[in-house]
Amino acid sequence: MNLALSVLDQTPVISGHSAQDAVAATLELAQATDALGYTRYWCAEHHGLAGVANPAPEVMIARLAAATHRIRVGSGGIMLPYYSPFKIAEQFLMLEAMFPDRIDLGVGRAPGGDQRTAQAVAAGHYNRGEHFAEQVTDLVDILSGDVAEGHSAYGVLLQPNVATRPQMWILGSSDFGGALAARLGVRFAFAHFINPQYGELVARSYRTSFSPGVERGPYVAVALFVICADTEREANDLAAAVDLRRVQMASGLNVQIPTIEEARGRAFDSRERMIIERDRPRAIIGTPERVAEAVLFQKERFVADEIVVLTVAASYASRLRSYELLAQAFTLDRTREVKADAN
């Protein structure tokens, strides 16, 4: 089975490990998935969370792109409400100058943490995403050199001056992101791992309302939470750790990613079991056969051009093994060059 598969990495900090361990594991996974034939590797932005360790995707992208050869590397995403669109354009053009035709610029409007932390990151001026559409429009215009007269960036030299541009994406878990991506003519990735309910309707609306812009035609990716294991027993153990993580998050606990051992020693009350049952549709966990079937179902449901896989597992070894098994299940091409394909 041939399928375009990509990686979304939150740089998880597993219980008993340090942030340095998490960063090292991200580097190892990027190099492994590069060799396995994955299409792109996205770094997520989060702040103030003990379970993830990457508040600066633009820094991580430079490290990963330098350590890999063919895979595209980018943000999944930059939380644009924190930042100046002009500065983001500069950062990603610098990355594009270093790694031509290998950089993705995905943007989102969520805070990637709690509101108090968001205000700290934004020096008290976090806008809660109210100006996101305007900021993304500015970013598109700045990168295309089409800034209107009267805009603060009009006539300003954008550096570095390079011929290529990062591939632009809007990330979302609602119809807002899809509608904005369609209006601006950029690629769209729906976060099924956040909202598993009606994403196929958002994707359909994006396709039907798409206006050519940055891209000539629509392009949809769906981001799925997936854990693939060699055996059913291992899959069940890994699922139990995910269940515990869901309960911890719903209870407001800011802790590291639990291990299988921690999950085995945990009994859940009726309220916690309701949380687990509610959140299970957000994840695909099982052996390669079951996972491949579920992934293909979502691809067909979304009419997706690409699947982006998020795997947060109870150990770094099991996370790496999951991506290996997926590559085997879908027979990824390890020799294919990944470029900025035109629509």
C-alpha cells in the first residue's frame, strides 16, 4: 500500500526522562523517518507543559534539517498570535536559505498552553487568536511580495533575499481554519487528534470553496494520533498509558508522559472511565493490520492527500517502532526525493 505519510512531533518528555532526552529522541526519530521514506517532519509549538519540550519550532527545524537529507522539515505549527508575521517570514526565509525546497511553514491560532502562560509568552499581549486571519493574510502577502501601500511592511526589504519560499500550511481543528485556508489558497491540515467529530465536512468545504492563491489547487492532510505495536498485548499496554495521559490532562495535571508501569498501577473511577471512553476516538492504536485499516479509512473519509502521524507513546523505543511498522505497512519509498510539489 503506497501512501504519503508524514510526522508531527511534540517532543514528548516521558516520565523519568529529561528535556534533553526528549530533544535527543526527536533528533533520532527525524533521522529514522527520513531514512524510512516519510514525506515531512513537523515540530509542534507548546509552552509551559511538563509533558512536551519544544517551545521554539524554528530552532528545532534548523537542527533537524541539518541532520537529515531528503525529508521536508517544518512547523506544525507556529502559533502565530504570539508573533509578528514579518518576523516569522524572516525566520522561515532564513531556514529556506539554508535548506532550499525542504522547509514547511505551518501556522495555527491555539496558544499551545494555558492562558496565563500565553500572556507570559506574548508579554501580556496575547490576542487569543482574534486577529489570526489578518496575521495569516499579512504573512502570505509578505512572503509573496504583495504588501499593500500603507501597510507597516510596505517597502521594507525582506531578508534574506532568496528565490524559493517555504511551503505554507494552515493547521486547524474546526471550520475556521479550513475556510481561511480555502480563501487564501494554501494547504490545509485538519487535527483529527484534537477533534475527531466532523473533520471530513471541514475538508470537503475547504476543497469546494478553494480559491487559487499560494497553491493552484486544494491539498488536504489529516493529522492522526497513531500507535502501532508488534502485538495486541503491547498495543493494549500502550493504550493504557494513553488513557492515563488523557485523564491527567482532563484533570489539569501538568506532568510528564506516563509509562506503561505507571498505567498498570492506576485504577480509574467512573468519571475517569467516562473521560477515557470519550477520548478514545481521537486515537488509533493496535497492530499494523488494524492500524493500516483505520488509517486508510480516515484517508478515504477525508479524501486526504496525505496523512500526518502524531505518536506519543510510553517509551521512546515504542514510539520509534511505531513509525517503523507504519512504514512497513504502507511500503514507503525510501529513495524518493521530497520537493515542493506543485499543485
